[in-house]
Amino acid sequence: MKYRKKPIVVEAMQLNRNFAEVICKWIGRNNIASYNLGEFNEDSCYIYIKTPEGPMLAKEGDYIIKGIKGEFYPCKPDIFEATYEKVNE
């Protein structure tokens, strides 16, 4: 059998050090396990996000997606771009 993903609209932001604080506020501090927004190490910008499956690492360039139940999770750019397309509102 084959299945098609239901067409749903999700909110997402791409993690980079310029928008890291905005993303942290959007996710909510209670959904973040740990983070480095580039202030301690110029080569490193990451967030560990608390997900239903456990903490997941989002590195700079990854997308953060808000799921249909309000949960957040990271997604690699190539997977995101193959799965989602921008919606004009």
C-alpha cells in the first residue's frame, strides 16, 4: 500500500544565530533542554528541543517546525525542502 501525507500547513523557522533568540521565544524556554546561540563559540549555534520522542538537536541551518499538536521538532534543510513548500498567505 502507498500513503500520501495529508496537506497541512505548519509554522517553521530556520535556525541561525541572527534569529536564534526569536526562535527560543517562539518555542518557549520550557521546550528547550539546552542551547548555544553562538555567544560562547562562533562556530556553534544549536538548540536541544524537548520533543515527545525526547530531546532532539537542531543545528544552525536546520528548520524548527511547530507540529499540529503544538509540539516543536527540528528538521534537516534537505528533508524540509523536499517535504514542504512555502504558502502565500
